Amino acid sequence: MARSVETWLVVVVLGGLILFGAAQILLRNVFSISFAWGDGLTRLAVLWLGLLGALAASRDGRHITMGAVGRLLPQRLQVVALVTADVFAAVVCGALAWYSWMFVSDSREFGDVLLDGIPAWWLQAIMPVAFGLMTYQFIAQGISRLRGSRAALVAHL
Amino acid sequence: MSFAVAALLIVITLLGAPLFTVIGAGALTGFHREGVDLSVVAIEFFGLSETPVLVAIPLFTFAGFLLSAGHAPQRLVRLSQALLGWFPGGLAVISLIACALFTAFTGASGVTIIALGALLFPALTQAGYDERFNLGLITASGSLGLLFAPSLPLILYGVVSEAPIDDLFVAGVLPGTLMIVLLSLYSYWRNRKLHYVVTERSWSAAWAAVVAARWDLPLPVVVLGGIYSGYFAVSEAAAVTALYVVIVELVILREVPWRDLPRIMRESTVLVGAILAILGVSLASTNLMIDTGVPQRLFALVSQYVEGPTTFLLVLLLFLLVLGAILDIFSAIVLIVPLLLPIAAQYGIDPIHLGIVFLAAMELGYLTPPVGLNLFIASHRFEKDITEIYWATQPFLIVSLIAVVIIAFWPDLSLVLLGR
């Protein structure tokens, strides 16, 4: 469920980027129309897409890692290593979520605006949300690894 | 950063923590030591939305993923085979060229080995090449083409270094071609005693292959022609390319069903998200390093031992080869390039040339253990032991290394087309 919401948001933002990008070229070259906020909107969409992608990568376990060494460990230790990594990732994402939240509430308090008058914090709010969900994702991943290894152990006995 | 923190971060990296969390932790602890309010890390990350041309990355990546989901790889191989397959030894050259073109579009994420390797490997075997040569060739070709537009690492280098991306696109042409030429020469020499099995030359087959590829052939024109004619900017070319590929694959040729589109978009965005997460946190860590004067100290250290641009380039190459063996190309670009640029500038190295050298040297990292991505993918794809793949790629690695040395010490090769 959450996964498909994520996927559809990706479709909307990425599809929007493609269509809006192409439309801008057409409007500019054929009708000499251009939007002052077009560039800003595009760049914000890239931030959104990047965070959605990072969230999806957390769910799919597809972040860039250097964990080749971990793979050389014996199976039991491998689980310990990966769960430790999950806990670490969850803590860092939690911190990033918290400080993003600070950043967004400051921006709300100061009444920052982007793109011709839209409150900046509306557009920035994706950051604490995405990092918060990543925190959850890494915790869930760690728990499921522990469960999996326990089940494997029980089956072994 | 204290040594204890650094050691801890290295251990946690080796345990398999995502690199962006490691860099993020480094930035958070570093700013904490400097007594700076930590929401600065979030502010820097938000800087992703203030970076121009970044939009080209998700758009080109998606276009590449969509192309490989259809039958474009088959058409590319068929076309090159029809045009060059009658030529003794031509198939090895075809493989190199086809892989380079395909990698330029898909960003060396291993897609080339999976999509093209499956087609080229049996074709090479049929033409009489031995298995070990084929394994090495396909594995090595999986990252060939990084220097050609619109490859992802090339764009990312432009974003990070603020060098004009259209200049980088031009600068990569000759060095990238040199790599293909040297590898082709090696293929000839290695197979000089081989009795080639060649296909018959047929104009009608060649024409049929051209007709089959009629929708793919305009792509390089859309990408490069649009940019160089000044008709649109790099980010606009990316949007046009993505839209063009959607129309061709889903509406005209209907090779990819509409219901697959969300999955393909998600997959390409996962790669983009993994890269942008690292870029976002390293905006913060780079700023921290600049605030604390790391580049100056690094330069002071380097200039004690390294005199003149030639020695510098030599040391740089050694450093990059080691770096490429332990760090993937995207992380290396965002982490190292900001530190490297000011130092290289002191030695009078052109930032465009530096970028080409950087990427060419990192390309070798795909073939060197322990993290050589191509080795893992080829081992998985062809069900061979990783050590077997490794030894098969050795000669290709050495030839590529020669190319990298030439590229590093012959700056004109990168710069001449720019008129510098």
C-alpha cells in the first residue's frame, strides 16, 4: 500500500517534470511565453523526486553502500553487521528528520516564500517527512532481519 | 572530525550502512564540534533545489531505463552487426561501440552488461572468439562510454564542479574514442590467429536494420544536436529525450506496455534517489570542510611533496585508481571533486581536463576488486566465478590504463575540440 503510494508519487512528479519541461520549450519557442517561476518549480520537483527516490531506495534496500566486506563474514555475524548498519542508518535519518523539521518550522515562522508567493515551508515539508519515513524503514528492515535470522535458527534447531 | 569518530564511521561503512547516512553523520558531528546549529545540514540538503541542471539526471536516467526495457538493445546490435559484421574482427569492435553508446545513455549502472551482454556474448562465441576473451570484453565494455554525452557521471561532475556541461560533453568525445580505438586494436592483436566466422555482406540486410532502428537513430541528434545548436539547454534536451523515448516505446512501437511505466519510473528514480541523497548530504560535508579550511591544508600538504603539474597528475592518477577501487563513481565525484578542484587549479590543471581524467580513471574502478561493480554483475549474469571474470578482464584493464595515462598527460586531447 505505502509502496504503491510512493510509486504513484514518483509517476506524478517525474511525469510532470517531463511534460512541463517539454511544454516550456514549446511555449517559449512557438508562443514566446515563459514562466518566471518555471525554473524554480522544476528544481523543487527534482528535490522531491530525489527524496522520493531515496525513500524508495530505503524500502528496496538499494542505497549505495560499501558493504562488500560484510558479505565475507559468516552468516550469523552478517546479520549482526547488517542490523547494526540499519540501526545506525535509522539514527542518522532520525537526526536528519529532526533538523529538517527545525529548518521547516523556522522557515514557517519567518514567513519565507518561494515561487511567487507560495509559503516555502509547504514545499520544504517533504524533507522531514521523507527522512522520518526512512527512519521507520530502516527500523522495520532491522527488525525483519532479526526475525528472519531467528526463524532460520529455529528451523536449524 | 576526531579520529575516534572517523574510525567508527569507517567501521559502520564496512558493515554495510548506506553511504549517505555515513556522510550525513560526518557532517552532523563535524558541525556539532564547530558549534554550528545542526539545522544547517538540512539547509544545505535543501540546496539540491537550488542547483541548476540537476534535473537532467532523473530525465536522462529514466530515458535510459525505458530504452533498455524495450527492444532498443536488440536493434542496436542488429544494426551494428549488419554494418560491420562482414568485416573480420568486426564483431569485437561492434561490441565495444555498441556498449559505449548504450552506457552513455544508461549511465553505467550495470544495465549494459545485462541488456547487451546477453545478446553479444552468444554472437561473439558464434563468430569464433574464445570464451575468456568474450567475458573480459563484455565486462570491460560495461563501463565504456562514461565519457560520452549524456552519461550520468559526466553530468554529475558538471553539477559538482560548476563546469559547463556542454563543454564536458564535447571534451569527452576524443578521449572516449581513444579508449575504444585502443581496446579495438588490442582485440585485433589478441585474435590475430583466429579464423573468424563472418556474416555475408548484404545491403538489403543493412537497409532493413537501418529501417528497424529508424526511431532510435534520431536520439543522438535530439540530445546533442539540440544542445550544440543552442536550440535548447542541457536540462531541456533531457526533457525532450525522455518524452521522445516515451512516445517511441509506448505509442509508436508499443514495445513497453503502459502498465510497466510506473515500475520503470520507480526503478530509475531509485537510482536517482540513491545518488541525490549522497549529493545532498555532501553539500553539507563539503561546506564543513571548506569552512574548516581542509582544501588549504590539503594543498599545503600536497605542495610539500608534489612539484609541478606532471608530478601532480601522476600522483593524482595513482590516487584515483585506488579511490576507484574502493568507492563508486557517484560518491567519488560528490565527495572528492570539491576538494580536488582548488588543488588542481593551483597546478594549472583545466577543470574540464580534470573532469575527463577523473572519470576515465574512475571507469577502471568498475573492473578492480573489491567493489568493481562490473565484476559482480558479469559474475552474476554469466554465472561464472568472480575470480575467473577478474582474470578475463585483466588485459582490458591494462589497455584501458594505458588510455587513461594518455588522456591524463595529453590535455589537448580533451581540450582541442573546445578550441582551448
